[in-house]
Amino acid sequence: MKYELFNQFNHPVEVEFPHTPRDQKNWTEHYYFWFYDPQTKYGIYIHMARLVSDPSIWRPVVQIYLPDGDFLCSTSHGNIDTRTGPGAGPLKLNCIEPHRSWSVHFDGVGARATRDELMSGLIDDRPVEPIRFSLLFDGAAPNFGKHVWGNDSGVATFHTEQICKVRGHFVQDGKIVHVEGVGARDHSTGPRDYAPVIGDIWFQCLFEDGDAIMAQVVHFDAVKIKAAYYYKAGTDKIEDLEVLEHPTVAPAEGAPLLNRDPLADAEKDFILRLKRENGEEIKLEVSLITACAVTLKSPVEEYHGTGEGAGLQMAECAARVKWGDKIGYANRERSSRLTALAG
């Protein structure tokens, strides 16, 4: 793909780098990186935010998928040189080629937790283990910059996202492991408050032949949003899709519909149906592999595990996807109010 095709929405190069903080209530900035290698079963979830109380300080929340099914959890605070990307404590993000390539480096420790622990409660203080990784996120599709949140959502006023190919290595217990798989990243700024969010489904898939699909269904108190696109490898445009069928987005009220653990939910395996501009239907058969979880509290607090009371659980689920005879892997994010979860 020619470089200019990575930025089809004509955003300035500068928007990839950290933005200048604004004097607005709850203004913040987020960088998100997710990766999973289905062969080694290593992966990462990173949600890096500026503190509302002091936007000069970054707070990365990191969960690392381990081959044995456990996770290492890390939260830190700080401010490393932010000219080409933010950093704090053991984590550094670096923009190599705007709208296309980023590097992610972590050299620190994490507290071990099982998936059951992440789904059943918040993670308390516990012994930590050293872990190190270096990853290259390289765009497999254009940097999607058409804002789909809507200005009244209360979540962001700037938002871009990209499906990526990822490669690099992990170092654990003295062993270096090469990894390669599917990834996603996004960048958003603006006033943010999680309180109006009811729930969402966010799906980003990369197929073995290079094709990529994104689908998103978001329910706020005041608005509902559906958006999807298809990028065929080697072409020069993103094609908008219509969402016909998707997994459940939990309601704001009523009996719990979803299990706290997405892998114990009735929709662990589900169908995602989309329609192309020419009327052709895309039927994706999706099976979840594993999932981590964080709790989001208003306005922008984030904790490892699943809490109680007000707030959201955000579960980041690695998934295997079948489209006819094509195989791909994806992140299926599921956000739900804690009151809508059972189990």
C-alpha cells in the first residue's frame, strides 16, 4: 500500500503525536494498543491515559496475555519524553511513521492473575514478576479517521483507529520468544466521562490474506451508533459496511444478560453479519479464545479486574474468525455496565 493510502482521511501528521492539553472539564488523551499471537498465546492490552487532575502525567494500564492462560497486570504513572509518543514508568510508545507504524516497549513487572480472578473481582496487591517485550505495530489497513462516536457521546472529540500486523519478542523467565500476530491501536482526545456509556461491541479483525474488517456497536444514554468497514488487501479505499447482526450489547436496566466472563457467556461463539455496498453479505463465524478485563469508573478511572456497583467492565477478547474458507484473528471488545453482568 502506498504511504498516502494510510491517511485517507487527510489528518495532519501532528495528530498522531501527543496533543496539547486543553482547559476543559475532564479533558484527557488516550492511546490504546492490543495484540495477540495465536501461536505463542502471548498478547497485550494497553490503555494509556492522561490524568484529568494533571494532564502532564500519563497512566498506562497494561495487561499481558501469557501462554498458560494467566495475565500480568501493571499500572504506573509518569511522563517520559512525549515528542514522538507518550511514556511512563516501564512503558514507552513511539511513533515511527505517522498513520502507519508504532513501536511499543515495556521493561518492568506485573502482578499475576488468572482469568477467573479478573472476571470475579478487582486485583489486589500481590507479588510481581519481571516481563519485557518489544513490538512493532505496522498498519495492515488505513488509519481510520472518520469519527464515529458523535460529538454528544461524552467520550471523545478526536478519534482514529487502525488494524495492524504486529511482530516482535517477549522475554520471560530468561527466554526470548518471537511473536507475530494481529493488533489494533487507537488514539483519542477530548472531554471524557464513562458514565453515559451503556455498553459496546468493538471488533477488529485481520485475515491471513491481509483483508481487514472493523465493526462497532455503541450504546450511550442519548444515542446509539453502528459502524463498520472492510479493507481489501492491496486496494486503495475503505468500504463502509452495514451491521446486520451482532452479539448482544447489554441494556442499561433489567435482568443481567451477560456473564462476567465472556468465555462463559452463551455468546462465546457468535455470528457477525455485515452487508457490503453492492448488497453482498459477509458472514463471520467468531469464537472467543481468551479475555482480560478492566473496570472503568466515571469520569476516567481504570482498575484491573471486574468491580461492583457503578461503572463498566471492559473485556478485551482474542478471537478466531472464519469467513467462508478464510481464517483470521481479532479483538472483540465488550463493554457492559457492571449491573448488567451475572455469574
